[in-house]
Amino acid sequence: MEQEIFGLPLYLVISIVWFLPTFLVAFSKKTFGAEKVTWIIAILAVSWFSWMFYFIIAPVVERPEPEDNQP
């Protein structure tokens, strides 16, 4: 019974920490589209190493700046 009490919170903490990089990349504004999906797949496959590379390398392709169309 005691293991059940501590097992669930421990499992939840480990799950949150494991998926944290995926959520951070998913809601990041550094990348978009196919590049973001590629990073998420890499993180799910290799987890924390891909997340570290994401913050070092991303964005691979520069995002075009919106044009000001003011008269």
C-alpha cells in the first residue's frame, strides 16, 4: 500500500520532466511548421540531447520578417 501512495506522484513527476522538452519546443516561437515537427520528433526519439541542440541550433532557417505596409 505504501508503494502505491508514493508510486503515482513519482510517476507523474518523472513523466512531466520527461515530456518537458517536448512541450517547450511545441510552444516555442523560434521555429514553425515542418521544422518544429522535426524537432519534436527528434526530442521524442532522443529526448534531452535533442532539446539541448534545439536551443543551440534553432532556427535552422531564418524566419522572414513581416513587412510594414504603412503609407
